[in-house]
Amino acid sequence: MLSWLKSRLGRTTPQALFLNNTADIYHWGCFGTSMMIYRALEDRGFQVTSFNALETHREFGNAPAAPDDKAIQAYFSSLKGIKPNLVKAFQASDFLVVNGEGTLHRFGPAPRALLSLMRLATLVGKPVHLINHACYPSGEAEPAAREVEDFYRHCLKDVDRIVVREDWSAQPYERWGLPAVSGFDCLPLYCARYLPDIPDMPRSLVLGGASWWTHEDAENLGRTFNRLLSQDSRVIFLAGGNDKEPEEDDGHFQALRIGLPRLEIVRPATLDEWMGWIKSAEVLVTGRFHHAIAGAITSTPMVTTKGNTPKTDAVCAMLGLPPPLSLKEPGFEDELALRLSSPAKVRPEKMDALREKAKLNLHF
């Protein structure tokens, strides 16, 4: 592709537009994933302009909800007054890369915006790669309403390359008759290349949140841990990020420690330290997708809980872990106690195979 772009455009530095970059707006796992994509693009000779996922969710206007190319083109015209730097970068780009992450679920403004921009790019002949993503148009494993499915399919039908990061997300593409590569998340690639020596940190039980928790969910979970754990065990809540940690983390920590007063919060200054806390954990308990992958990379004993879509269920299936626990199900506390007494680990050879699948994202 790179040589074709050079000959077609008659210039030495092709321009890549990288959408939904999560390096600076969420936790450290998202940083590692997005930075692997960014650096791979630079390695291929692209000059990269990126827009982060917070912009996707809050600054990309109101994309249409119908599979109508005229409406999608009108949406692009509206962006000239809403996000002119995005329009300029789009027009200057030779190649569009979308880090789908967990954004392509349900039918809010963010997924509609990404889908519309991908459709616009294909309409004007720009190569488009949608990579490193989960796809749940209904928010669940079941199909969405017909009009939602039609919009997703219409916008994605001419995308050049689609790579999902867990197997369940291939199912919508099978329904739509569109080719999709079954890959994996890019975090293991970043760690293998840039973190040769993950540091040892103090031993503790490490809690990672889940984006969907309510204050009540977190408070109840804190009380549950207080009943189950010995009083002399150290328990930390793992937060932090490269620039902005998840907005919900502090609220979740405050709610958890109502029921678990000895809970500490740790905000690592680097991805190395973040990985070190996970590597050194006696047990990692988390509902976050990337925390589970980080635990798999370091063969950390783990207990997973459900996330905001089935993506955590899907990645646990790929990693060979038990299905995530639901905080809402009867018997949760008994099952949590059982799993804490015998947490699961991911075999290193399993991660070796999944790391190879992750490389499929980077075939630019």
C-alpha cells in the first residue's frame, strides 16, 4: 500500500489520519494499545495526525442514523463549523486508520460518527483500516434493531481491512457478509517491544474497575470484599493514565472504600509501573478489558467480572479463563470467594499465539 500511495500522490511522506486514539484519555492499557498502532504507522513511513476518543465521543457532532450517503455527506459539511481541524486533516489524508477499541457498540453519537467518517473515506477512494476493535451494535451479543444493523453494514461494506480484537466481534460481520480478520488487542505487542523488564511492585490484591459500575455497585462490592478478605491483606485500587485516567475511577474508589475502608488507590506514573502492579498482584480482580489482557501477559492470578459489553466475556474465552462473574447474579459472593481461593492464570504459550494474532492489526 505504501509504495502505491507514493506513486499515486507523487510525494515522499504519505499522511495517515488516526481516529479514536486512546493514548492520552483513558487508563494505561489503552495507552499501550494506541501507541503500538501510532508507532507502527510511523515505522511504515506515515506522517500521523490523530484525534482522541474523547473527541470522538464529545466533539464530532451529530452524525446521521440512516444509511444515506447524502445525509452522511451533509454531516461532513456540518463538521466544517464544528470541528474544522478534523475536516482539514481528513481532506489532507491518504489513509484512514480507525482504532475501534470499545467505541463501536450501540448507536450513540460516537459510533455513528466513526462509521460515517469511514463511509465518507471510502466514497472518495481513501484506503480505510478499521482495526483493534470490538463490535456490538446492540451492546450485547445479540443483533441490534434492523435499522442499526443496516447503518453499520452500509458504512463498513467498502472498508479495505477490518480486524476484530476478539472472536465474538466477528459475528456481526458474518451476519452482514463482510470479511473481517480475527485478531487480538495490540497491548501485548507494545509490552513485548517496549517493556522488556516489567518491574516488581509491592504485593497486594489489585482491584480494577469497570466503566459501567454505579456508585451502589461499587459500594456493595467494597462491602463484599471486606467480608471475604482477611483484615491484614493489602488491597489497592489501580487507577491512573498517561494524561487523563478514566473519569469514573475516583468515584468508584470513593464508593468502594465506604465498604472497604482500608482500600488504597495507586496511580502509576508510567505504563511500566502499571504493569508492575498487575504482575506483582496476589490476585487481580477486574471488569476491564485491558486489565485482563495485562494480567494474561504477566500470568497473574485473576478473577474477572463483566464489562459494559460482552467483550470481556469474549476475551476470557480466548484466554482460556472462566466466564466473568456478574455482580447482579444471585450467589455472586459465594462464587467470588471460590474464585479468590483458586484464581485462574493464562499460560505463556497462549499469549504467544495471541500476540501473533495481534500483529494482524498492523498490516498497513
